[in-house]
Amino acid sequence: MKQKQKILAHICCAPDALYVVGLLQENYEVVGYFYNPNIHPAEEYALRLQEVKKVAAYLHFELVEGPYDMEKWLKLTEKFKNEPEKGRRCHICYAWRLQQTALTARERQISLFTTIMSVSPWKSAEVLNRIGRMTGRKFGVEFLEANFKKKDGFRKSVILSKEFGLYRQNYCGCLYSLNSRKQQVS
Ligand code: SF4
């Protein structure tokens, strides 16, 4: 049997990973990369990572944890803290996480990388793919473009993660998205 190409997949959370990594494994040998210094507070970070570890054990893929360098992330995005979701703050947030994924892929001699984030209806696959292409060119690692929302991807990820009993967060991840969620429910 032909050996599958290795891919480093940036993973943001367990519900998305359960569906998208399973899909990627049809064609690739997936190594997961949990790099999300945007997540606030630290307890939420630990909870999301713990859930991703469950998915990695279930789907049998190697999971690499990146550093939780939240201070650096806050400095990078502070200027854009009042931007709405999907605005410039989010573009910086995607770019930073994708840059670290590309660098990690290069360090580990994995020639392909991607992110599973495009499964989310709140994230533009077009923007993620554009940033991923540019990042890949900059660091000499190929970016796998995708839109995992296609073929009803988000709904499938919701159903699967419910069946598996995974924790699903109700805000994107950062302090700013948490605050705006709190304002919506108050
Ligand atoms: S809303 Fe989500 S994508 Fe945007 S900056 Fe916050 S964590 Fe990053």
C-alpha cells in the first residue's frame, strides 16, 4: 500500500478536529498541532487541549502542543481589540497561528501544513487560504487549501462531537470574543 503523505494540521478545538482530522486521514498521515495562545482564560485553554487529546487518542494521531504564549498574542492583537469578529484582529490571530504551524512543520521536516479552522461558519475559508498560501511561501512549506464547511462539514462536526460527548465552547477563544459573548447574553 502506498504510504500517505504527512501533513501538520493546526487544530483549534476538539469538535472541529473529530470531523476534519478524520476526513484528512483518508488521504494523509496527520500530525496534529495544538497552538492557540489566543485562548482565554488558561482554564479554558487546558479544557480545550484535554478534549483534543481525547480525539487524538481516538483517531490515533500524534499530537504536538505548541507554547501557550498568550502574552505575545495579546501584544500582537491589542491594537485591534475593538474590531468585530472576522475583522483585522482575527486575521492577525490566524496569521500568527499559521506561521507557528508552518515553522513547526519545517522543523519537523513535514512538507505540508493546513488548518482545520475553515470548518467553522464564523471563519472565512478564503481568508484562511490566502494567509496560509502566503505563510507557506514565506517559510517554504506547502499549504493545503481547504474549505471544510463544504459537504455539510460543520453540521457533521456538530453531530459527531455530540455523539462523542465532547465539550463545545460557546465563544471563539480570546478575551475579546469572551467579553462580546458575555454582552450578548446579559
Ligand atoms: S475572535 Fe477568534 S479568531 Fe478572532 S482574534 Fe479572537 S480568538 Fe482569534
